[in-house]
Amino acid sequence: MATMTILLSDELKEFVEHEVEAGAFASVSEYMNQLIEARRDDVELQEKIIEGLASPLSDLTSEEIHAQARQIARGYSADSAMDARLPEARREFSEDASEN
């Protein structure tokens, strides 16, 4: 792990220390790591959204897209905590699809 020194205003330093003392984070380092990781995740998501908006439209029909989504959902269901909710979600999905 690398070490980095940062300068904070007194107000921000007190805020971070309060967060750690309140138990929101185990240490200042954990606080900074989680803050930076969240920002990195936001940037990556924004990049993917921009990439998706710039990509061409799919040649698949909506039925083919729904079939792929169902197949993916079945693949994830074995390890998913959502297993108990899948029958209800499938029923809702079928109802939504039949309305369209």
C-alpha cells in the first residue's frame, strides 16, 4: 500500500475525525479509500453510459432482448440472494411484457 499526504481545511479535518469517532469508518485511511473508490466507480459508470449512448442501436428485436435477459437471470439465480424473489419478478416481467 502506498502513502499519500493530503492537506485539509480545519473544518474538513474535524468532519473526517468526527466520522471516524462516530464509527462510520474504522480509520481516516478507510474513509479516504472508500471516498476515492466511490468516486472512481462514479467515473467508470459515467464512461460506460457515454460509451453506451455513442454505440449503435441493437439489431435485436425486443423479444430477443427479453429472451437474453431471462437467460442471464437464470444463470445468476443459482448464486443470487434474489432467488426467493425470482418467481414474483418473473411474473411481474411476464405481466409487463404482455401489456406491451
